[in-house]
Amino acid sequence: MSGYEHRDSPHAHTWEARTVKIGPYDFPDDLYYDREHNWARVDGEAVTQGLTSFGQAIAGEILYAEEPRVGREVKQGEAFMALESGKWVGRVRAMVSGRIVAANGRLEADSALINKDPYGAGWLARITLANPEELKQLLRPSDPAFAAFIAAERSKYGK
């Protein structure tokens, strides 16, 4: 069992999550994942979103994280913020539709939190869950398709 402390989130708490390990990368099994290497944790009526341990490894050291605008309505798959590393600039897409209700303000001063603690202090945003059915479109570590996807991505990126 690996423990992850979800520090500095709007609903900070500590929990124990079983972790699926694929190569050197951890994927807590209580989270949802997309094919852009984001994770989502459902907390009541909202979702906290972040970048996976594998996603931050591909990107390299995160040098800049744009703070998303709190109050903005987003649709699933819509870009709502940008991340920048020494070798990559990319848009982060919402994993669910809803309203952005919190942004991790610590990332502006210390964007490396995404690399240091991707499932905890490096969270990106919190979005209300407007349509819980959208979660069915996301992956879970227990899905055989998830392990196959990560294996293909590791091969593609040499990670």
C-alpha cells in the first residue's frame, strides 16, 4: 500500500490508496485517467484533476503552470490551462464538464510540485462534476486497456 497525501487541496485529507505500478510509474487505483496522462479524483460533487506520474515524466521538469480561471465553465475535453517544460508546451483538457471551483495557486510560484508530488500537492484544478456519466469515458487502472495503453506509451516515449 502506498499512501498519498492530498495536501493543499480545497478538501485536504490523507488517504491510503492501493497503487497499480506499471514500470516505475504509480497509478492509484481510486483515480480515473485519460489518454492525455491526467488523473481525476472524485470528491463528492467535484473532481480534482492533475497530471500523472507518467505524464510529468514525459513532459520533464514543469517550468510554468498557467492558473486556470476559477468560475469558468468547461466541457469535457476542452483545454482550460497550459503547462510548459523545457521540452514541451501543452494544453490541459478538462476530464469532466463543469465549473472550475479551485485552482492550485501554489503552482505559479512552484510549478515543480507537479513533478515532486503529482497526486498530492501538484494537483491542477477542481471542477464540479456536471455529468457523472462522463466518468464512464475515462480509464481505471484495473481495466486491461489501461495497462496496454501505458505499455504502448512507454514504448513510444522510451520511458
